[in-house]
Amino acid sequence: MIRHIVMFSAKDRADLDTIENGLNNLTQIPAATGLNFTLEIRRNEKADQLGNDIDIVVYGEFPDIETLHKYKEHPLYEKSTSIVRPLRELRFAADIEG
């Protein structure tokens, strides 16, 4: 299994709803493709004492790296990117096996 974790911060907090809605396009990919994976989009609760720069987190679990690549090739992935990229300041991603 591959865990795909992507964290975003907004350039302007007023754009958080637009960023979240843009990222929510990603949750339609499994149904549109028949690929078997789970994906969640969540706002950061910002409970950490030291660092709360991240606003929104995408968390996905994919059975293998090939499924992750197919997810990233889907047109809804590009649609999401085109909405979010101009509004985000930071983007950090990690793909971990386990």
C-alpha cells in the first residue's frame, strides 16, 4: 500500500473554500475510473503548538504505485491542479509505503 499525503497552505485565507472545493474534485476519480483507493480532503485543525502553516491536507491510500500514477493521469486531477495551484503558497507531498 502507498500512502499519499499532500499538504497545502493558501496565499490568502479567503481562498480556502475555493482550494478545498478544487481538491474535492479528486474524490470523484475512483468512481469515474473504477480504481480502488481511498482519498480524504481535510482542513488542518492547527492544534500543534509549534507549526500551523498547513491549511488543507489530502490523504490517500492506494494499493500500489501504479494506481497512484493512474490517479494522477486522470483529467479531474488536472482540473483540481488548475484551480488550486494559483491559490496555494506551499505544497508538500510524501508517498510512503506501508
